[in-house]
Amino acid sequence: MNEDQRKFGQQIKTEDPADKKSEKDYSKYFQSVYIPPSLKDAKKRGKEEIKYHKDFTIDEQFRGLGNGKKFYIRTYGCQMNEHDTEVMAGIFSALGYEATDTTEDADVILLNTCAIRENAENKVFGELGHLKHLKRDNPELLIGVCGCMSQEESVVNKILKSYQNVDMIFGTHNIHRLPNILADAYMSKAMVVEVWSKEGDVIENLPRVRRGNIKGWVNIMYGCDKFCTYCIVPYTRGKERSRRPEEIIQEVRQLAAHGYQEVTLLGQNVNAYGKDFEDLEYGLGDLMDELRKIDIPRVRFTTSHPRDFDDHLIEVLAQKGNLVEHIHLPVQSGSTEVLKIMARKYTREQFLELVRKIKVAMPDVALSTDIIVGYPNETDEQFEETLSMYREVGFEHAYTFIYSPREGTPAAKMTDNVPMEVKKERLQRLNDVVNEFSAEALKKYEGKVVEVLVDGESKKNENVLAGYTRRNKLVNFEGPKEVIGNIVKVKITDAKSWSLFGEFIEVGQIGSEFEEAVEVK
Ligand code: 5AD
Ligand code: SF4
């Protein structure tokens, strides 16, 4: 048993070695592991120092493992999962596998899952059901479950019991172990389960196959220590660990050199960036200040926690340049009482004060947010406060959710007197306000010329191109396909409810969309 296994779990034999056919198989048998998750361990935040590994390599014994084989990864949930999928695709390629975009063609299928709400989990179980027939047609097929759901005991138990077609389950801290896990799964008749629950390290130099060459994700930190009472993420993603600034800066420079037009810095709580450095006073503001000087047209970041959003960051963002005028700032509720029960650690007034400071420094900022309705025992008055907060801030977009209990979190233990029907009504009422504000924000664009980073053809019509403005507004327009991947000027002719429509003018940058100051209360 190696040091890591001792730290994270017990290695258990999953089958009788006598079953193995050859000497070679027999030696590999001992790699077969059953390390299940533990939410209890995942909750711990030890004092152990974070280890940085810079030397990731594919072990010689695994080279060629995937020769002649194809892999397929389906990604659910947030951008962090998209990022992890790119890393896993990189590992697959390094092992000799080829990518495919159909499950029927694949020799290995991975579901990179999301645990944030119950319906996200149900989609995955539905998909595992659909995949059963593929396994019948091709018994050699390997099916794996990874991502946040695999960090939950209840999910692993359910898969062990009811989804025998799954060959491997591995956790968010075990991605770099994919070669070993695949080798184990090929050799083992039993399901290979390897989920480290506690903490985790930072591993650099992982191979990576990025999706597209226009926009790139750059992870700046892993994990979350906030423990909002409803949220499963601190359990599934471990403690906060920041990547070193020099690694991030180098990655962004490389993307710029390869012609990428935009990077999005990723983390569950990017505003806590650097808090875990013991040898360095360095935060997100410092990092953005460095990235500002790199010759890449746009830099975004997500997702923010209002609590750690400091003045230095605001000051740096206000200098604009390649730092765009859009901030996603999840508020979750407009009621101080509910925020307290959620353990968000700010009040309604503190949030409004933060918004005021941001708007003073960046009058043309577009703010978007996340909101949960129907928190256990949320009263009508408390919900009304969320509506009034939305109006007061003037958010331009929001992701809205009905609270979903997550096993193992404190909120899941609370009794709840709000009927589902009331929660649904509240969601509808909130969405009406969200739509109203979104339409109003888009209306202001009519007649304006804005810069659009062209992503590709529109999903609905291949003769129309689509892309986003700096303030993250979706723009559709007719234009030459050669401009895909460029920043272009577009004159907005029509504001629809969720997007803008415009006329292509020429390739070129403009900068901010609205220079005039908005009214700051
Ligand atoms: N129920 C509903 N929504 C949730 N979110 C996180 N956990 C839950 C939950 N248990 C929402 C929050 C968060 C977003 C990513 O998902 O609004 O900001
Ligand atoms: Fe979840 Fe709160 Fe951490 Fe966001 S800050 S990932 S909502 S615990």
C-alpha cells in the first residue's frame, strides 16, 4: 500500500487471485482496489500542508493501453467538470486512445457527473440505464462514473447494488490515477472503486486536450472551505488549494501565444485564491493585475463569493483592458435571516454595499447571480426580500434554483414547512423578474455597436454566427464564417428576450460597451 492509499483509504482485494489466467494478470491483480468515499472524511480540514506535484508522467507500463481503442466522455454540471474532462481527454490521448463523439463507437465511456442538485443526479442514473444495452452488445466495453457524484457514499452504494454494468468509479481527487484505474478495470471482474475523500494535492503538468481554440479554462484553485449549509461541493471537491501564480501566468501566456482570445479563471470560490499560501501574501486582485498585462483580449473569472471580494480586486478590475465588465456574484437570497441559515456569512446590507462599491468603480459592470428559492422554512416575506434585492441590484441575468436537499449537508437535516407547490410558485415569480430585467438590459443595446468574440455558428441556424460581448450578452448575426474565432464589431439591430441580433461590420475590438455611468444608489 502506498503512502497516498494509507492516507485516503484502505486497499481491499476485490476478487480471488486464483481466478486470474496468467502470471502477468496475477501481478496486476493486486492493483485492483476498493476505496469507497466517506463524506465524514471529506468534511475534515486538516493542517496537512498541500503538496505540489509537478512531475506527472504516464507510467511506462501503461503506454499504448488505449491503442486501437476509443473513448467517450459525457460531462454534466459546471465548468470545473468541463475542465476535468479536458484533462481526462488528455490522459486518454497520452495512453493511445482516440476520441469519439458517439457512445456506440466507444470502448470506454465515462460519465463525469454533477451532484449539486437531485435532478442532476437523476439524469446520470437515467443515462446509466440507457447504456445497459451497449454493454450487452459489447461486453468488452468499459463504463466509468467519475466527478462529484462518485464522492458520495449513497451514490456508490446505489451503483454497486443496481448498476452492475459500471466497471469503475473514481473520484475528483483521483483523475491523475486514470491510467491505473483503467488498467485495473481491464483486469478485474469486480467493479473498481477508487475515491479519495480527504483533501487532495495540486498536480501540475497533467496532459490536456482543450475543447476548441478560442476560449480556454484555466483552473486557479481547487475545492471550497465555505461550507454553505445546502452545498455538497466542499465534500466532493475537498479543501481550498490554490495553484501557484507563476503556473497560472505561464498557462495564460501559452494560451495567448496559441491565439486564444479569452480565458476564464476557474474555482469554486475564486475570491479565496491565495488564502492557503503560507509563504506568500497574494490574492485574486494580484493575479488579475498580472494577467491584465498579458496580450490576450479577454480575461473572466468564475465563481465569486461575495464574502472574500476585496477592494484591491475591485480596483484592479476597474482598470479594464482585457478584464471584462461582467461579474457573476451569487447572492443566493435577499434575506439576512436566510443568508444566516445558509451560512453565507454576509447580510443583505453587506451584499448591497459590495455592489455599490463595484458599481462606483465600474459603472458599466453587468452583474449576474445565482439564487435558491424555497430554502427550508423560507417565509413569504423572506422570499419577497429576494425579489426586492434583485430589483435593487439590477442583476442582468440569474441562474435560479429550487432548494434540493443534499445528503450529508446540514440543511438536509432541517425540517421544512414549505410545500413544493409554493417553492415552484416562488421560482416562477422570481423568473418573471429575472426575464424582465434581462429584457430591459438587452433593450439598451439596440442601435449600439459592440465587440463580439465569435464562437461559431448559431445552434439554431448554421447561416447565423454567434458569440458573446464583453458583458456576456449572446449576439447572433449574419457574417462570413472566416471571422469565427475573432473579435468583431457588430451593430445591434434587435434585442430579443435572451439574446441580441445584429449586423456584422468588421473585424476589430472596441472595448467597453457602455461608457456612460449608471445611476449608483
Ligand atoms: N439546492 C439548490 N441549488 C443549489 N446550489 C448549490 N447547492 C444547491 C442545492 N442544494 C446552487 C447555488 C450555487 C449554484 C452553483 O447552485 O445557487 O451558486
Ligand atoms: Fe458551495 Fe458555498 Fe462553496 Fe459555493 S461557496 S461551492 S455555494 S459551499
